[in-house]
Amino acid sequence: MRPTRPATFYSFRRCPYAMRARLAICYSQVEVELREVVLKDKPISLLAYSPKGTVPVLVTQNKKVIDESRDIMHWALTQNDSNDWCRQNQPNLQKQISSLIDENDNEFKAILDKYKYADRHPEFTEAQYREQGSHFLTQLELLLRLHNNLISEDVSLADMAIFPFIRQFASVDKVWFEQSPYPKLRAWLARHTSSTLFTDIMYKYPQWSAGDKAVYFACSH
């Protein structure tokens, strides 16, 4: 029996935004009630909390709604950041983290969406969209030549916020990615996608419906 009700967390397993939110929640060991969403059948409660209808959405114990994945990551890390993903006392690294995530979430994500669905965006070919996205991949490759992770040897918020999107980009044409001039990026991506943390957050939960018994998402790593 839990003395207090944890935060409620609406997620969708394959969404990269939801993935990175789950990564932060799992790492921080903050327990939440998980509600796995099917995007074609969104629950009424999700839409009531966040009318835009996207995931992830977190509703805190005091009913504050957080419906941006970066904000959910910060919410979790504020409670427990044992390996200092946020680089609390290093403002220069904090700025670098923020800048990388901004570029991922704005310019790169827009290209990624068109690359994935190039047939819906005939302004350019799939190969041309891939070339556009490769500018960001090159930037990451150069950073990874300096250290094992994006801003230092150790994992930071930048790595966790970005790698789910690189994973998605790589999966559009796996043959191309395996032959691409990004060996450091491939190794970095393989390391994070094979980690216990990622395995934990990719466990497949059934779709949640109102009235279901609560499922509590807390990782074992």
C-alpha cells in the first residue's frame, strides 16, 4: 500500500520525446503511475490535462501539468540527479547542453520528420533530407571525437535528450547509417541503446484505459 499517490505519467513507448522523459524518470528513480497511450485512441483524461494531445504528459501530485518532455526531464532530475546529468555547478557546460538540445529539438527534428516521411514532403528527396540532417550528425561526431559522450566523458542530459532522435534517424535507412562516416556516433548510439537503462524504459506495457489497475513505472537498474 502506497501512502501517497505518485505523479501520473502518460507515455507512448515508441515516441522519442516520451523515451527521453522515461530515461530521466527511470534514472532518477522517481516512481510514477504509468499510463501507456495509443495515439489513435487517446484517453479523455489525457486530453483534459493537455488539450494538444501529445505525449509525454506528467501530472504531479499537486495536479501541476507538465506537457513538454524537457520539462519532465528537469522535474525528475530536480528530485534526484546522482550522476549530475545537469552539470549543476558548471554553467558553461549547462549552456552547451541547452544549445545542443535546442538544435536537436528545432532544426534537426524538423528535418527528421521530413526524412522519415519523404513521400509526404516532395520538395526534396529522401537523400536530400538525409543530407540536411547530416549536418547535425557531423557536429555530434566531432564532439564524440573529443570524449565518449557529447560534452564530456560522462553522460549528461544532452546525451539522454538527443540519442532517441538519432536512433530514429538511423532507423530510416539502416544500411546507409552503418556505412556513414560517423563511427563515433554509431558507437555512442549503440552504447546507449544497449544500456540497461534503455532496456528498462522500453519494456512494453499494455494500453491504459480508465478504471485499470494502476501500473507503477520505476526502474530496476
